[in-house]
Amino acid sequence: MKFFGLPLTLLLYMAFLATSCNEQEKSCLLQFLAGILPEDGNTMSWRDGSGTDCCKWEGITCNESGSIIEISLASRSLEGSISPALGKLTGLLRLNLSYNSLSGGLPSELISSGSITVLDVSFNRLSGVLPKPHPSILEQPLQALNISSNLFTGQFPSTLWERTRNPVAINASNNSFNGLMPSSFCISSSSFAVLDFSFNKFSGSIPASLGECSALRVLKAGYNNLSGLLPDELFNATSLEYLSFPSNGLHGLLDDAHIMNIRKLVNLDLGGNTLNGKIPDSIGQLKRLEELRLNNNNMSGELQKINFYKLPNLKALDLLYNNFTGTVPESIYSCVNLIALRLSGNNLHGQVSPGIGNLKSLVFLSLGANNFTNITNTLQVLKNCRNLTFLLIGTNFRADCSLSGEIPLWLSKLQNLEMLFLNRNRLNGPIPAWIKNLNSLFCLDIYSNNLGGELPAALMGVFELPFYIGSFQYRITSTFPKTLDFSDNNLTGVIPQEIDQLKSLEKLNFSFNSLSGEIPQQLSSLTNLQQLDLSSNHLTGAIPLALNNLHFLSQFNVSHNDLEGTIPIGGQLSTFPSSSFDGNPKLCGIMVDKLCGSAEAPPFSVHSTAQTVKRVVFAIAFGVFFGVGVLSDQIVLSRYFG
């Protein structure tokens, strides 16, 4: 009621004072701006509007008193250094400069701030050692620190959190911190919920004191140089949901009693260590478990004895490269939410059970390098897994178990199929036209079979091998080359001109067939092509000059055909050895050391018969494919296994 006696102008003045930042805080912002180059459109407005209220500047938030409480300038393409002046903003609570290109060090004024509770400078180029809090700071309010994906080095300061009120989270992943992993996190407070130190250079053992972090939900320190045992005390952190130590040097056993202490666990990743012993029976007590990764260890035991019935939420199981024996347990087929299953590289035997058809969500299945039998039955039962996208079952079945007959019709129903490997079998008949309807397919490999007939033009027109660059869903699989490999079959006829519609194709192999006619000019439209092999056919005519425009071409082979004329020079084809053109006596040019239009030519000899060459190339191709097969397993599965 007393305000009613005040003049209106005085009330407006008081309101203005309550919402405007002061000159000192504005000066701090402009000092920060002075170190940023180039200025983006948002921060440029700060300088242009230097006479206006800085509380209204882009990315600035003030409280009712006009004090700056938040600066949020993430993903603004900022370059330059972070000014220490930001530490003088006494009311600043949250500072977010993530996803920029800032360099230099992290000012100690920010670490020792008496107000900042959340500091996020992740995904920049900051370097140097992480500053320690100023000795005069008795208590600091910092609760969450994200410095991940920078270039920090040196030891992580163990005193950083000893005087913190209620610390919650720290993410220091993807840097170059070294020395021992910090051990003082929960000395003064047990409130930490998230600790991520993965992708650094920490060594030594896992601190036993981490078991005192009773509120800890996420603990990640994979891809370091840690060694020793998993400390017993660690399992006292009963709130753990995510425990991840992959690719270190840990050894020892997984204890039954300890595993039971962390029943809230959702993700357990201990792959890439030297753990031994069996999978604890108590693993079935982790009813919330969604991902279990124990790949690349020395673990053993009979797999069929593990009870998976009590793991209804399991989505990913990775036991790659261990020493497990026995058969695949029937209980695993009760995990109806399973998306990815990798059992390759063990000593498993027997047949794949029809029960696998219960895994309706299964997308990735890798069973290779075991001793399974009956491939025909395996393919029959797998046809019920309609979402199966990646199937890796090689190096299981002996030659007398190879697939025979035509390419199975039921494959046409796998509309989500992205990669199809049917190589090195005894398939015959034509290439079915229904393959054109597999719209997600980007890798088709059916080399070394007995397939015959002509290359269907319709397949070229519809089968466009979609290019998934820029799509998060396919960010991993897009690194695998878009492939069409029909080599070592009995295909006849000409190469269809419609092949120019396969714009994203990177690898094309029609070698060791009976194709005839000329090399189509349309191949020059495949500008993403990196490998082209048309060798050991009956192709005639000249090599198209336009193939010189395939600037990404790194492998090229047209040897052992009936080609003639001058080999194009002055472009990409000039970079390949003479062996790429061998076995075409009518070809001439500097690549084969034979002058065009000359009756005399230097002696030219073919050092092996076509049959011998075919055997050698086949042996090389087998070796290359085996290596690529293992590599593809690693690339593709990373989409589902971290």
C-alpha cells in the first residue's frame, strides 16, 4: 500500500534496475567475446548491442535481480580461448560451451568459482592439465563437470572433489589423462551418481574406495590401461546400473556373491580383458539386465548350464572369443527382447534350435568359428527371425555341408535385409529377380557358386544400393563398402547398360564368369567406385576412355579377356600395373609395353595359364574375404555392441 504514494517514474526505474545486468557483468561478457574468433551471428549481436541490456543477449539468462545465472552457447562454431573473466560472474550457476572449437586451457577461475554448479565444455579442443581448486576455497558448489572429448593431459587432480558440497556427475572421457585413476571421489560425500573416465590412459588398479559411492549409478572406465582384479569393495556400490570396464587388462573371476549385490544392474561390459572362469550362476538374479558383454576374455564353462530364463529384459549378449563349450542353451530363447546375439569364436557344437524363432526382435546374429552342424536346418529355422538383418555363421560348416540348389525363395521376405553373403557354396540356377525387392540391401556377395544365366537388367534398375551417409541409424554400416560381387560363377550374356543406376556402388566384381560383349560406357557413371574387377571373362572391344573419370578407383582388373585397342592414358587407368591388362594380346599402349600400330613389339609372355591364374586369384580372394569377413563382423556388430 505504501507503493501507491511513489511516482510512476520511480516505479519504472526500480523495475528497470531489477531486470538489467550491471556494467561489471557486461564487461566480463565482452572480455570473453574478445577472445572468440571468428564471431558467430549470435555473439556478434553482443558487441552490436553493447549499449542494451545484456540479459537480453543471445544465450544469456538472468535472474529477477538482473544477475547472470546461465550462459548457454553450445554448438555455435566458436573458436578461440575461454576468458578467465567468466569466473568473475558471481551469480553464474550454469556454463555450457560444449560442441565448439575452443582451444587453450580451462581457466582455474571456473574450477574455483564460488557459484558455478554445472560446467560443460565437452567436445572442444581444450588442452593442458586440469587446474586444481584454489587453496583458499573451503567449499565449492560444483556438482556436474563435463570435460569429455578434449585434449587434456596429465593426472586428474584428486583434490577436485574433496571440498565439494554435493557432487553428482563427472565426465572426463575421451582425453589423455594418465597416472592412477582418482580414488577420492566419495571421501567427503557419497552423492556421486555418474563417473565416466573411459578412453584415457589411466593405469594401475581400480580404486576400492569407489565402493563407498553408495549413490553411484554409472561407472565407466573402459579403454584405459587398468590392470588387476575387480576389487571386492566395488560391489558395495549397490545402486550401480551401468558398470563398464572394457578393453583394459583386468583378470580374475566373476564371483557369484558379489554379482548378487548389484541387482539393479542394467548394463555390464567387461569385454576385452583377461577374465577367466565361468559366468556366475547368480547372473540370473540381475532381472533388470539388458546388456551383457564378456567378449574377448578367457572365460570357459558349459554354456548350456547358464539359466537365462530370469533375464526377460536382455537385449544384447556378447560372448565372442572365449572358451565356452557345449550347446546353445534353450533358456536363451526365452529372452524375447534380444536384439543382438554374438557367440562366435568359442567351442560350441550341435544345431541351432527351432526355439530361436521366438526371438522376434533379433537383428544381429553371429555364430561363426564354432563347430555347429546342419547348415540347411539352421537356415530353415532362421527364416522365422523376420527382423534378422546381420547373419554371420561362417567357419562352422564343412565343405560337404555347403548350400546347394537355387537361392532360397524365403530370403525374399526379409525386407530389412542389408547384407547378404552366400559365397563359396554350390548354389545353381539364375540370379532371382526378386532380389530387386530387397530395398535395404547394400551388400550382395554370391561369389564362387555355380550360378548361371544372364545378369538381369531389372536387378540393376531397381537395386539401387541406398547410400546411408548422414543417417544416424546406419552410421556404422555405411562404413562397409556398397558391394556387388558375382565373381566365380557361370554367368553369361552382357553387362547390362542399366548398371549406371547403381550410383553409390563402391565395389563391383564380375570376374571369372563367361560374360561377353563390350565394357559398357555407363560404368563411368559409377563415380563412387573404388574396386572394379571384370577379369577372366570373354569381353571384347575397347576399354572405354570415360573410365578415366573414376577418380576414386584404387583397384582395377580387366585381364584375361578379348579386349583390343589402345589402353587410355592420362587418367586413372594409368595408375594401375600391367597385370591389370594381362591376357589381352590385342591391347596396346605403354601399360603393356606394346606400341600401338607397330608390327614389332617387345616380347610378351603370359606367365601362367588362365586356370592357374584363376586358382591363385581364388586363393587370394579367399584370404581377403576371410579377413574382410572378420572385419565386417567387427564393424557391423559395433552398431549393436557399443
